[in-house]
Amino acid sequence: MNIVGVGYAEPEVNEAWAAAEGYAFELWTDRDRVLAESYGAVADFDPDSPLRHAYLLDAEGQAVLFYEGAVSVGPPASQVLADCQLLYGE
């Protein structure tokens, strides 16, 4: 199981932000908004910021569960882990 965050900022900005917040997961840069478009996370009201949604993906990258409008960085980790255990036994 991997946890990955995706944003529009340059890698150095993402890395500094993650360090400041204490996040240990990877952050990917989506400057061209390819992933954001694929997963419906482009904000019409602010094209410079992706919507803060969270997705649980299968091995092929297909969304299995969708956590809409995560106000913080995402749903509580305990919720995602419980969902993983139900779906995958992990």
C-alpha cells in the first residue's frame, strides 16, 4: 500500500510543505493537471489549486473509493486503513 499526495506546486515546494506539516508520504507534481483532470480534481473557481479530494485506488489506478471534499489533506488515516482492510484484507 502506498500513500501519495498530488499537487500543482513544483517538487521543491511540495517537499518543503510536506516537511513543515510532518507528512511522510510522497508528493507528486501535476503541473499539467493531467492527474487532476483524470480524477475530477480541477477547481473551476480556482484553476491554480486542485480540489482536496482523496481517492483509494486499486493496483491499476482505478478509483475504488472517493472521499469528497477533504477539507484538510484527506480523510482520517484510520478510515482509509479500515477501508483497505475491508477491500483488500491489508
